[in-house]
Amino acid sequence: MDIVGDRKFVAVPGEKTHELPPLLVRSAPHVKRLDKVVNMANDIIESEDMLAEAILDAPGATVADQRRMDLAMNLVDQYFGFVNHWQWGDSILEWIRQCEITFGARIELRHILRNDVWPHAGRSSFVTLLEDKHVQPKGVDIERAVGMRLTFRQPPPIGCFSNQFLFYLNSTLANTAYRTWSHMTPDPVSALPPERFNFQVVTMELQ
């Protein structure tokens, strides 16, 4: 085991750099019917009384309509951010599964993930490896992305969410899910030395 500062790294036998499976990430969500998503966001605004009475009572419909559209587009942006996080989380969990298969197939790596061996790594060690390798997708927090995927098997349509979830609660829920998942591996969990592993991040364009 190597210790750098307050971090512990598993010792990988030998000196060679190990090639891990590529991280295949789907591109940002493409919506064919944006108007449908906006209409669903408008339904959320209406059902949850998000417009203040002062705006609704304002002379003419222009102020209320503009405010309603602004809120709807804000909800849509929040929803697309949720979907983007979910897609990254889905890709990362599948990548971790492929990495576990790779570790199990290589004699020098298979012991690293065993809970009865100390020091050992865990599934969260692969997330830390992504961070150590500076995988920083724009607008996406990796741990939150994994938490989103752990919470939802599929991303629900926007109409399933409240405005409170989209604006305030989704990050807290995702972070709690990630922490719970990361603690499922018995402590102490050590990190994977980033200089000993290589992998590619490949963006797949969705049709």
C-alpha cells in the first residue's frame, strides 16, 4: 500500500500500465419534441401554483405569460441537466462493471477488489480514478451522476417530478444514494493509483 498525504493507494504488482475498457458515454439528450416537454413543464407550474398572485393579477396577460414561460424553460433546463447526469451515471456504472470483469481476468489485478484482502479497492475507487484522471464532463458532477443512476433505473419524464425536486432535492437525493453505495464496500477502501491505469472516454452520438 502506498500513502500520499491522507490518501491510501492499493499496491499494483509490477510496473506496467494497465489498459481498462473505454468509458462509453452517450451524448447529451436530444429531444425531438421540445414543445411537448415545455407543455409538461407548464402543467407543473399550473398544478403547483408557482406563479405569485401579484403576477397573475397584473393588468394584461403579458407579464404572467412571460413569467410562466421563463419558469417553464427553467424547469426544462433543470430536467435536461438531470437526464445528462443520469446518462453519465449509467455509462459509469457499466464501465465499472466492465472494469471488474477486466480485473477478475488478470492475475495481478484480481486480488485488488477482494474485501478479505487488505488493502483493497472498491467500486467507488473507480469513480475516484475518473476524478484523478481529470474526467470532468461539462456541467456534470461525477458522484452525483452515479447517484442519479443508482436512484432511477430509467430517467422518468418531466411530468413525474415536482418543481421542488428539480430545483432543490435532486442533488441531495443523488449525493445520499452515492454515499450509501460507496460505503457498501467494507472499510478501509483504498484508491487506485492513476498512473498505473489508462482508458479512453468515448462519446457516442445518439440518432
